[in-house]
Amino acid sequence: MADPIQRRLVAILAADVVGFSKLMGVDEEDTLTRLKDIRASIIDPTITLHGGRIFKTTGDGILAEFPSVVAAVKSAVEMQTGVAAYDVNETSERRIVFRIGVNLGDIMVEGDDIYGDGVNIAARIESICQPGGVAISASAYEQVRDKVAFQFVDCGEQRVKNIARPVRVYGINFEASGFVVIGTVARRRAAIGKRRWQWAGAAMIVSVGAIAGWFATADSAKSVRTALLTRLDGKASHAQSRATIAVLPLANQSGDAKREYFSDGITQDIIGALGRFSGLMVISHNSVQGYKERKATADEISRELGVRYIVQGSVRQTDGKLRVAVELSDAEKGTQLWAEKFDGGGKDVFEIQDRIVQKIVSVLAVKITGLEAKRAAAKPAENLEAYDLVLRARELILRTERGANREARTLAAQAIKLAPKYAEGYMALSNAEWQRAELGWMEDADEGVRRSEELANRVLSLDDAGTQARAHGRLGIIYNYRGLFEQALAEVELAMQVNPNDTDAQLLRASVLCFQGNIDESITAFETARNFDPRLSSGASITMALAYYTAGRYQDALSASAISIARYQSTSFLHAIRAAALAQLGKVDEANVEAAKVRNLNPYFQVEEVGTRFRRPEHLAKIQEGLRKAGL
């Protein structure tokens, strides 16, 4: 007697290789060998690790079931990032790229096989997913929203083959989630595409959420960066008048992973304090975050970041006691210059930070002024709980998740209630309000911007020079968003007076100068900022490439965009600038290839909406002319 058909609710993952027949036509044996290796080393182990089971395979595709949607989505993301890293050195014609779809649905089970609409919908969603992306159904989205650290784009309702009703689809925005893969998800609604372009000017200024993942560490990506810096005569060097230093993320040794935010917060505060000394060039927090999960030698770090001195250490917080261990080394000479352990209670955290900063400055014999020393001193919170709440809020904001943003605003508001004169509480809330306005997480974005502005101004009324510098930077971003360029520049100058190492302020200044029409000055500012932050955000990279393009330095625009695409492959703006630059150089075929990538990444791309922030009509005309020449 045949086994009875059973039903159950499961998460289905469908994956398929893009253009498999074409790949086989190019090199059949090589394609099969690499595909088998990818299956054996990445796909199958990842599915098993997350509790999944492959129940059907084709020559180039798989269907797998998972007991949890969260597990299926995490598996899908790890598969895509793993495959992207595997094939990073292959040409686009030979690269193996997957589409992945995930659905939660009721299925029928017969033996080891699975049937039903739940399977069919997963397969159909996979078929409309962009190469390298992950698309999920609305039923799956409801199960994972606020449970995974990924950003989703609502792609609207889609008509799919052999499914009677429309299927609402959500795609993972890999770049915003901190990952780099070959492509992003399919079909966005026109309204979403339009909104993306409306916010492009603000996004180009500076990325609010730092990108957590760092996949651009392959030798090819490093060589691209080295070639770019050499070409632009901006190669990071130790032969500078200022001591170059990187403070790596302090390791959390508290025995509780949930206390990670505390060690990260202390790291940020030390970076901020050191940045207020004009005799130091301090690498940004954004650039050092890549070393939190990635082990690297001092020599590698020195080479990649262009620094001579490296600070590293750990934080242990248990039973109300605090220990911070720090060491300072000279990477060029391969020697340790200083190491010390600082012990105290929770209330001593500010004094410990000050002692660490003073010791580093003393060991490096940095000349400081009395004003710099005052500005660098940590401003104690009136309430230690308020300080802890602010550190937690900062970490949540960095996740760039809607749910995390909501929680960050709650925590910052609690900190303000506990310590009404603690500037950092207002600054954290200002940043959170700006983030949700920028990313469209509220109906009235202008209301969020207004709240952010009010909170930044509140910071300026309080006696905390370090936090005030960041408040000036926030106001600069807000004024630039409103097109008030002169006011934006004035705020940036105030921020940099307090903290000459403030990378966000430097990048904002460079962007404002670009849109104002001061192109040469903008390029100089970008090249300076790049020394502080070798891992420029995608927004800053776009504007830098745009500045080179506007100056008629098309080859430099191509070089600048090449290094950024190695890190942000799914950013359509970068491909658009490359398309325009190639067209202006007369390389029509290559320009057409880049134009096709733009359409693939953003089907609603409109030339008329690009460059509208340029104050000078000739600059607007120039970028749009290049895009049209490229076939956009």
C-alpha cells in the first residue's frame, strides 16, 4: 500500500544558476567542475548547517526545505555571499551566479518528495529574482521581519507563471545589509525606484549606517585600490607630518556576547577623542570595523589602511568591575611601544578612556594645545545607566534595520530622561531620527529631518565639545539635503575645527563642494578624506567618481568607480557613472555593457532624475549627456 500523502507548513528555498546553458557553451567541463565544487563546498554544507534538506535537484538547480523561514533566509544569504567570494576573480562571462527564492507555504509530502503551490511559488519567485539576489514571498517576510539583520525592499505584487493570484515579493538589499554580491533583487515598483533617486543626493553625502560586512578583501580588490591610489597620487603613506594611527575594535571579553555594544562604544569614543588632536591622523571607525571579525597581521593592517601605529586590546566587564587592556604598536618597525591594563568600577569608564588617550598621545610625542586636550577629554554622563543606554542605541543604529531603529529611539529617549544634560543622548536620538527619515521608515520624512535638526541644536546648547562637533556635522547633512549649501559648509567647518579627523564632515564638505560646482576643490577634499577612510561608503564613492567625471577626468572616474564596485557591486549609480565615462571616451560597446547593468539593477532608472542637485546647469547637462550617449 502506498504511503499516505501528508501535509505540513515549511520554508522552501529554490536556487538556480543564471544562464547555465550559456556557461556550458563557453566551457562545459570547467563549468561543471566549478559548479560541483560550489555545491560541495558552499551550497550543500550551508543548507545542512541551517537544518535544511535538499529534496530535488536539476542539472543547475536545487529545491530545499527548512523547518524555519529564518534559517532558510540566512542560508540563502550565506550561499550568495559564499558563491560571490568563490568566483570573485572570474570574468563576468564565466562567473557562476545564482538566483534564490524563499517561500513559506503548505506543501504535500509523498515519500522523500514535496509538491504543491508552496514549492511552485518558491520556484517562481526565484525566476524573477535578480542574479546574485534573494527574493522572498510576503508569507516568508512576515516571519523574518525584525528577526534577521538584513534590509528588505518591497518589490510589490508580481504575476508569476501558473499561479492564479499575484504574489507579493520582498528582496534583500545586500548592500544596505552589509554584504556584497553580484546583483540585487528583481522588479521594484516605480514608486520605490523614484524614491531611491529622490534620496540619492542625501545618500551620496555619507552613509548613515556603516556597512558591517567586508567582502572586498580579496587580492584582486586590494590591487584595484592600490592601482587607484597610485594613479591619483594619493597613495597612503607613512611619510606624513602627522602620526597615522588605527584603533582596532576592542575585543569583548565579558563572557556575554550581548555586551559587544559596550566594547564597541568604548572603541568609538577613543577614536573620537584621538581625532580631536591635529597632530594625529586617525582612521575612521567605519574602516576599522572590517577587522572585528577578520584576523589580519599588523603588517596587513598597516598596508591596507596606510597607518604606522595600531591600537588594539580588550574590554572585560563583570560584576560591576571593568578592565580595559590596551597596547600600542609600531607596525612599520614591528615593535610594541606600550601596553597597560586599566582597572576600575563602571563609573571609572570615562577616566579610563582619558588615560588611554593621554598615554597614546604621550608615547607618540604628539604636540597638543590646551584647547585640544580639553576637547578630547571624555564628558561623563550624569547617570551611568544613561551612558549604557546610549552605547546600546548607537549599536542598534549601525544595524540599519527598521526594528533596531525603533528600539534605538526608545533607548536614547530613556537616556535623555535619566540624564537631561547628557549631550550624547540627544545626539543618538538625532541620528536615529535622520536614519528613519533617510531610509523612508516614516510617512513624513521631512518631520523626521525636522526632529533630527532640533535634537542636534539641543546638543549645541550643552557643554560637550566632542558631541557638538558631530552635531555640527549632522546639521551640515540636513542643510545639504535641503539644498542650503552655504549653511552646510559653515556647519562642516565648525565640526572640523573641533575634530579635524571627522571623516563624515570631510566627506560632506567634498560632496557639497561638488554639487556647488567647485569640482577641483571637491576632488582634493575627497582624496584627503580617503586617507582617513580607505573604505569609503557607496554614497561617498559615487560622488567622488561623479566629481572626476564632471572635471572631465573620465579615466579617473573609471578607476574610482572600479574600486567601489569591487565592494558595492549592486550599486546602479556606480555603473551609471562608468557608463557615462566610457561613452565620453568613445568606448561605446563597453558603455552599453555598463548601461545594461544599470537597467538590470534598477529597471526604473531615469536619466532626467540624475544630477539634479548640481547647482550649475552645465554640470547637470554633462552627466545626463554621457548617460544618453551610453544608451540609457
